[in-house]
Amino acid sequence: MTGLSSADAPDADGGALPAWRVMASTALPFVLLALGLLALAYWWLQPTPPKRVVLATGVAQGAYSEFGKRYAERLAAHGIHVELRATQGAAENLALLRDPHSGIDLAFVQGGADARRDTHQGADVGLASLGSMFYEPVWLFYRADSAARLLRSKQLDSLAQLAGWRVNIGAPGSGVPNLARRLLDANRIDAATITLVQQPLTPAVADLLEGRLDAIVLASAPESLMVQMLLQTPGVQLFDFAQADAYTRRFGFLTAVTLPRGVVDLARDLPAADVRMVAPTATLVARDNLHPALAQLFVQAAQQVHGEPGWFQRKGDFPNARDGERELDAEAQRFYRSGVPWLQRYLPFWLANLIDRMWLALLSIVAVLIPLTRVVPPLVELRIRSRVFRWYGQLREVEAATGVRPEAALLATLDEIESKVNTVQLPLSYADELYALKSHIQFVRRRLQAPPPA
């Protein structure tokens, strides 16, 4: 044997590796496994929400449009861009939500606006409610001179008196036409005796003011600019639903509310008396695949936008979990039950959301890795000791070749082994094994150099 074969010898610098590198290289597979599991969990859970979401609102200058702007401002603070999509109203919003290719993620929907429920086609599949957001009272504005001309009276007292009137019930696509027809049908008004017009809100208001319409019906929160304007327009009166409680018994989606005296303008005492009204409730509806973090942000924004006192509600009445038409989203249910997640009260949203979505996966990964880490110390010990024991095979070959191969060649091989062993670095706890190897090398050297027996 003239030297070490390339198959048996360690790497040229293998013996000089520090012990910490042995530890690191042994633990590397487990580190890679942990990172792989973490990447898989991140891909599966998708904890980071999309940066863009589309919200269907309603007509310009309507309450849906005004509220949509407020949502966009609040989510922008968290780096989420809310694209507002103008529509004709609740009916169109529902149609867009049901269309998988519309690109709409959320929309405002008015209670009682779903014509499909009237035909018993069942509940929506793939949609979930984020809760009830605000009342949308039914505003019936009419011209005082129309009441005088058609009724010989100063005011309209019942919906049944609308026979012979020209009434705008909202544009197709809004939730008002379906709602208005149900109220008119409940009063047994013959369709042939009333002229129903379906114009968008702005031209309808213009026609009302110019006398081409006798009345208009709209359902909107009082934040609507058109509602604010009509309430203060001379010659335009607001219908008082004297039978408000009766309507709520007939239609479960309606609530009896009161417009308090003076709430529009205290100085001018508008209105001059309490006005009884009926109101469906507006809900925020989302596709059921909306990212949970976005659902959480929207209900938090809803609390800021709709939680204050208003003309028809007290502080804290909205938003709430009541929605008799659709199943409540799991993240919204969590918010109504527990409030803002604990971590979000102390950490930035992105970090709190990441921890909130990933902590269970992290615990699972740790549970998987803990048993595996128990094999790391024995593997480290085996690798360190193998840096010593691997040379014993070479020593045995040299010793077995004594008297068979030339002494000079064997001594050269032994010198090469000794040179390599001198570069080996081990922790102090294994130094005795390294010194034992060196003493065994010297032992074999003495045997090679010993004179043959006489």
C-alpha cells in the first residue's frame, strides 16, 4: 500500500472543519424540513390578504356611495386599496355578487331587495353576511300640491290613496322597486290605477320638483344627499307611516323607526313632529371566499363608520350580527363575539394578522420537529467520533501489510495518515479519543521500525 485511495481518504479539508460546522451540517436537514413545512403552511393558509378589494356601492350621492368612501379611507390606513364600483343599488349588487366573473368582492344589500326569495328559489350559495350595518328607511316624498289636487287634502295618510298618482319607485337594479311593489300590493292598489315610473334618483328628483311626478319612493340612510335636500325643500312632504307596526308584522325584514321632531334642523324645527317610518336593514354581503383578514378589517371599519348615534339608532346599535337572510361570516361572528383581536390592539395589523393566522401552524410544526430533534445529539456525536474512527481502518490496513509491503511505503502511508489526523479538530470532550488515535499511530510506527526477531 503506497498511500490512501481517494475512496477511503476524507476530503482534503475535511479534517480541519470546526466542531460547530459538524453540528450545523447535522442539523441542516431538520432546518430545511422546518422551513419547508413553514412555507407549505404559509401557502396553504395565505395569511397575507390581497392588497385590492372591490366594493359595490350604489348611485352617486346615495348613502351606499358615501359609506363606501369612508370604508376606503379606513382600509387605506392598512395598505388595502378599496375600489368602489358604482351601481344602481341593492338588486344589481346582489346580481354582481352572484356572478363569479363580475370581480365584485363585497356589496351593500338592502333587506327585502332580493326578488329570488319572493319566488322561493332558496338562499344564496357562496355568499356570507358581515352583519347589519344601518337602517334604510323607506322615504316617500310627495308634492303637497299633488295631495291637494288628487286627494283634496293637505297630506297623504295611507299608501292606498296613491291610486291615480305618478310615482317613481327607483331605477331597475336598485332594491326599491321590489320593495315598493310589495308595499303597494299589501294595500291592494290596482296596477292599472297608478303610474309607476322607474327612473334613477337624480332625474326622478328633478321631475318631482318640476311637477312631472307626484311622489318618489326611495330607501336610503339619511346620509344620502338627496334625502337631506328633499327634507328641507318647501312644497315637498314626507309620508308618515301611521301603520308602521302593521307593516313590520307583515314583512319580517322591516323595522318600525321614528324620525324625531327637529332632528333635521333644530333651529327650524324640521320635521315639526315625529314621523313614523318603516326601514329595511342594509347588510354588507361578501363572497364566502373573501380573505378572513379583509372580513375582519371591514367589520372593524363598519364599527367606526356605523357605530355612532344617528337619526334612527343609538350609539352601538350598529353594526350587529342580526341578518335573517344570510349566514354570518365566521370572521364577522368572531368580531361580534370578542371584538378586535387581542394582538391587533398592540401590534401593527400586518404582524398581528400574520401571527393570528400562523400560530396554530407553527405549533403543529414544532410538535412535529420536537421528536425529530432528539436524534440530533446522537447524530452529532456519531459524526464527531467518526472523524477519529475513520482512520482506524487505514491503520489496520497498514498494520496488516507489515512484512508484506516495503517498509518505506508503509511508513510513508503512516506519515500521510498522521499528517491528516493532526488537522482534526474536536471538542474538548472528545480530545481523549483523538489522543488515543495518535498514540495508536505511534504504536504502529514502532512496530514497523522494530528490528525483525533473531
